[in-house]
Amino acid sequence: MLVHFQKALADLTASPALCREVRENPDVLRELYQLSEKEWRRLVSITASKGMEANCMLYRANRLAPVALNLPETCEAIRDDLNRLISAYWDSEPITDVHFLVEADRFCCFLEHQEELSPQAREALAREHAVVSAKLAATRQNATQVTVKSPTE
Amino acid sequence: MHGNEPIVGLLYNPAVPSVLDALGSQVDFVEVIPDRLWYDFGVTASRRFSHASAAIDELRDHVKSRRVIGHGIGLSLPSAMPLDGRLLDEVVATHRAFNFEWYSEHLSMFLVPGRSVPNAQAGMGLPVVLDDETLRLVAGKVRQLQQALGTEILLENSTIFSAIPEPDMTEPAFFNRLYEETGCGMLLDLHNLYANTINLGMSADEYLSEIDPRIVREIHLAGGDWLKGHYTDSHSRATPSPVWKWAYEWAPRFPNLGAITFEYHESYHKRIGLSGVAQEIEKMHDLAHDIGSQRREVA
């Protein structure tokens, strides 16, 4: 089924761990998704390809973008631990939110519950979370069903 | 610019207004990504869209004497799910506001089927299966877009890192058939093609030779970067010379080519610089003149 094929491709792109699992045991795909033989062969081949590494890297880079853009000082403050923390955040929130401010806000909330943050990181987080929250509140306030007006309106 | 030359323009981003102020009439049009003009709280939100009013006003100020093309990233035509009607309504409203010359989307998947926007975002463009099923799916949505927007629809070739094996047709054949069945033209991104030749070992000449020349309405130019052995379409540099070479060789063969666009991301504005963008625009005008001359000779 095309729906399952596309879902599997997206799941693989989001999860290097799933890619590794499929490389070791391609039948995992059959257990997780309803696939034709051809779809299964396609996914097994893609998962084994060099390009899958790029897909996974770009997925992570794209998901990191809203956090890096809105929380630069926090990212700098947790620099050595960023990879672990962001991976843990993504495990807890596997679905990306396309609204950059919502995604940044969710990461802030996640970080606030991490006990091992340094005082410097916590300070940067508090400062930047306040800015993100204010911007998010402003976009929520403006949210409406009214569509873009023409220049003459 | 002569009547038979393609117009020359830039993909709009927050750094572009300063370029437009500096280059004035050198930039014939701007290409606008509607999705960047709003915040989307998702299909379950009662008040779903929040418009970026300042950005819309700034855009409006800079398109008074310019043409505008729409270039979407959110509708994800190849996804095996229905079109997002409310998102389409926003695209239609933006078209009404800015009167797009035409509107384009991508031949890649940005949404995960079975989930709703925004939580359905795959986070990047994924490759599509080139077969009859996908063709029917995309063609149906193209018709919906044509009806909703009442303007010409184009589809762009994308950068991919893993081609889906055992395709039923090549990518140019997919574009050709889509044109035959729906009239949907092609936005030929030569830099995406360049990236695919590097990453996938594709032959640009084979690809370009197979495209029905009538279907190409717009060309995208851009530059990219290397990421751990992969070449990316990061919109981070000036157009590389092989891409210019293809543009000069192939663009004059496309009789319906109407626009040439340089794409760069605002985060690389400092790297490319105003002078760098100006050089790209100048070279694009040279190309457009060359195409116009060849068209006049044929006529």
C-alpha cells in the first residue's frame, strides 16, 4: 500500500535506529507496515543505500533548525550535551511541529525538566524561553480564519 | 527585457527587500513561498493560521511594480492523502492578494500519510515512487489546484539522496505524462539536477534530453554545500559553473520558458553578498537575452 510505503520511508528517515534494525533484519518492515513485495524490496534497497545516511542527517538538521534559530544561547550553553538532549527530546516528541515557535517552546519545556542542566544553561534557557513564549503568544493572538487581504482591500 | 525573453527574478526571503531596493528594475519578479507568510497551528486548531503581517506588508511594498510567482512547499502533492483544504484556501487567498503569474509545488513528499498537518511533516522532501499510481495521485491534485487557483500549475524536480528503485518510468517521463494528462508544466531546477548527478550518478544530458521541451516554464538556479560526502541543495552559494553551462545549452531549447529564478536562503545573504546576488541577476539577464536572440532568429 502506498500509504504504508510512504509512512515507512518517513519513519526510516526520522530514525537511524530503525534503519539499523532493518539492515540487520529486513523482515521488520513486513511486521510494521502493509507492503507489497515490490514496496518491501524498494525500502530494503533504500535503507541500505548511502543516500539514506544523508536523508537521516538532513532530517535531524531540519528538525534542529527551529531550536537553533530561536534558542542559540541555550544551544551554546548545552553544547557538549546538545546531541544527547535533542535526541532524547525527539524520542519523547517524535512528530515535528512545523510551527517553529511551537517546536522551540516544546524543547524549552523538555529542557526545564532536565535536572542536570548547568546554572548557566538554565539562565539562558529562562531568558530565551520567555522570548519564545511571548512571540508564540503573539502569533496565537493573531491566529484567525481571515485570509490574506489583497492590496486594494 | 524584450517581450520574447524569460523574466528574471529572485526567490523571496527576508533578505531580499534590501536587494530589491538596491537593484530596482533589474529584478523583474519575485517568487513567493506562501507558507512563509503565516504560522500554522495545525488542523485541529480552531484558529489555525496566524498571518505574518509585517512580512506581508513588506512584501506588498516590494511587489507594486513587479510580477509575482507563487512557489509552495506545503501541499505535498505526491503524499497518499487528500489535499489539505484549509491550507489550499490560504494559498488561494494569497494568490488573490498577489496575483501569481503561476503557482508551483514539488515532486517530493513533505507530509507523512495518515497523520494531519502540522504533525504530519516529514521534515524534508522525500523521494516518490515513479509509477502510474503516483501519477494518478499527483494528476488529481494538480487538477484540484488548477480549479481552485485558476492559474497555471507547475511541478518542480527535487533533490533526492536515494532514488526509489524499480521505477515504472523515469522522472522526465513522469513530468511528460503529467503534462500530457493535465497541462501541468515543469519547473526545472538545474541545481537540483546537478545535486542528483553528483549524489546519484545521474546523467544530466540523458535527463534533459528526455524532457519534452514544451513543458519547461521556469528554471531555478542556486548553489549548495557538501555535507559529509553528500552534495546538498542548501541555497547557500552562487550558481556553480556546470549549472550555468547546462542553462546556456538547454534553456534556449525550451520554447515556453518564461522565467529564470535564483534561489538563496537568507542565512547565506552575508556569504553571497549583495554584489554576489547582483552578479547572478546580471548573468541571468545575459542568459535571457541569449534566449531572446535565438527565439528571434527562429521567428
